[in-house]
Amino acid sequence: MKTKILAVTVVVLAVLGFAATGCSVTSHATKASTLGTVRSGDDLKKSLSASDGSTFVELETVASADWAVTRAGLINLKHPNAVAAGLTDGDEPIIIPFHVIKHPTKGTFIVDTGVETAMRTDPSKSALSGLVRSAMGMEKVKVKQSLGEWLAAGNTLDGIFLTHLHADHIMGLPDVPNSTPVYSGPGEASATGFMNIFVHGTTDREFEGKDAINEWAFQKDPTGTFDGVLDLFGDGSVWALWVPGHTPGSTAYLVNTRSGPVLLTGDACHTRWGWEHHVEPGTFTGDGPRSVISFEKLQQFVAANPAIQVRFGHQL
Ligand SMILES: [Zn+2]
């Protein structure tokens, strides 16, 4: 009898394993973005000082919610710099932000989405499943300004630029009109992995009713500054930078604002401590070695262009 139970268990695990490796982040449709012009890392560098200010955009970061998550997920605690500093695991206070870009002629765009209003009024009515809310420790979320509340205050929105498709970066989407175009890095939706079994339904609900996700059409950056570089409006004001590792399509954004260039790293670097101590993200990251390469590219880019201000995925 024990042998039979063991055999059935093996079969069930094999089927589950197959389902796991074949499960994508979302079954929502995708298409190649027509927004964005392929440029090189050298073009990007020139844009940092080239503009006369006429096309400079405004950038505001909104801390949509306060939250706390395990430090080991945010920072690689096994990195020699983390060990030397005696950094230990525990709750790290973070924010769930969205960044507002106001372009003088193209309109208003946000990078990532903060949280939806239901997270304040009734989280059980949010797009997040109960399982995902519990696994992510969402009871620790304190909503400050949901995306819906920001829109209700009279703000308009012409498009959403996502850094990646993790739940805490797309959970404001249900508050957005379905006609608003959404952009993300390539291969985000189709990426497969075991954890997707739990988040697939949630991710589908976040995008419910929306048009296909526009995937950035990156091409290899010949300078190697980043994996790919796109000039989103063709005027050097806002750039998408391909920084795979945390997820396959992870994208950082460089915004040339009136007060200088600002880099939005997304989760290529979650925390200020990690950035300042040269320690890459921890266990929340899918491909650790690949994330180290992208993290170092971001650090080298800012070291060579020190006028750049940096805002991290979950801290300012
Ligand atoms: Zn993430």
C-alpha cells in the first residue's frame, strides 16, 4: 500500500512539475511596441547634457503605499559587503511607488502603478488573490495615495511604463481606464516559473479588460552600456533601458527632468543600502548572476555620469 501511495505521489509531483515549468506569468496578450526608437548607449549619454531644456519633462514620485518585506529578498545578504556590514534578515521598510512623467507635448505617463483603491477600502475586492495577499504579507501595506485616488484628483494618464510584471508593480492597474496603453519589457508575460502557478490568476486579473501589453522592441546596444536602449519619444527626454536578471524583461527608465537626469532602477535595485554598498538584490530575483551584470551596468553608468539622481524600486 505504501508503495502505491508513493507511486501516486511521484506521478502527481511529475504532473505538477510539468505544469510549473510550463506556467507563464500571465496569459494576457502581448504585441511589439511601436513607441520607442532604438538608440545606443552613447546617444543616451549625450542626452544627459545635450538638451536646451525645451523638451525637458517633469518627474514626480508618489509613494502610493508603505510596506515592509524580508530584507533577504531585497538585498543579497551573502554578498561579502553585506556580511562585512553585519546585515541580517528582518523586515525592511519600503514603499510601493509610481513615478509621474509630464511631457510638454506627449502627455502624462507613469512608471509602475502603486496600489489600487481597493487595497484601502476592501483588499478582498482587489485583483490580488487571498493566497497572493497572504504570501506577500499585504496586511502590512498602508495605503497613502492609490492610483485611483491620484486620478480622481484630476490627473490624466496617457500611458503606463512598467519596470516588470511582479504583482507589487502592477497592482494599481485596475484603477486605470482600459483604454490606457501599457508597456513592459520583452518576455515578461511569457516567462515561465514555478511561482507563476500562484500569481498567474492574479496577474491576469490586474490586466483584465486592458489592450495587449506593448513590449519594448529592444535591440542589442552596440556599446554594451545596457542590453538595449530605447528613446521613447524620439527627443531624448525619456529612455527605456533593458536590465534583465530580476525578471527577463526588467526595464529601468532614465528621465531628463528640468532639475537633471533621474534614473528609475525598478527592481534591478530595490534599496538605497544595496545601491550605496554595491550589493545586488536578493532572493526575490529570478536570475541572480544575470542581475549582477545589469546592476553593475547601472552602477557604472551613474559613476560615469554623476549628475544622475537615482530612485530605487522600493526606496527613494
Ligand atoms: Zn520585482
